[in-house]
Amino acid sequence: MATTETRYPDCLPAAWLGERLATSPGGIEAMRRSGELLGVRPEGSLEWLYPAWQFEDWKPRPGIARIVAAARAAGLDEARLYDLMTAPLGLSGRDRRRLVDLLLEGREDEIVDAVRAA
């Protein structure tokens, strides 16, 4: 179930995600605050949304906590990390691969390096 929010089309609301993970929305929020999950909040909204790509079998993918920690250390907020993860890697625009694609391939070291350099 994706939200209709166009800025974050691949994200799930905490209430829905909490049901899927058998935890409360407060539990999801605690995971976000502790850096276990990436959450983004659309401008003017009070609701946090969570990118679906950070889950594998409804568990946070290996590396998410490390990527979030690197972003926080680099001073990147959640929205900037999301943008970095979903932007095309190539300068020409012909390369449609994104850091998300590297995450799906298990290449977290490369993502952490890119986040630190951002």
C-alpha cells in the first residue's frame, strides 16, 4: 500500500507499516528515532512515511541503520537522505541506477561512502 503523496511515492504510512510489522505506530516511530529506519515527513504533514525499499521480508534491510547513522553524522536530514537514495547516480541522466538499487544488491559500503561524501 503506497501513499498518494507524490514526493514520496514509494513510502508507507506508520499505521499501515505497524500492522504489517505487528507493532504500534509508536514502535515504528521509536525505530526511526533510534536510527533503525528511515522515515520522511512531507512538508506540512505530521505523519511520518517509511520507504518500502528499506525492508526485506518486512524487516529492515541489513545496512539501513548504518546508512542512517552515516547520514546523521554527515548532517543530512531524513528528506535529504531519501533524495540521495532515490536520485539517479549518473551525471548524464542516462544511468537510472540509484543508491536504492545498490541497497537491494547488498552494497551498503558504497552507499555509506556516498552518503559521507554528500
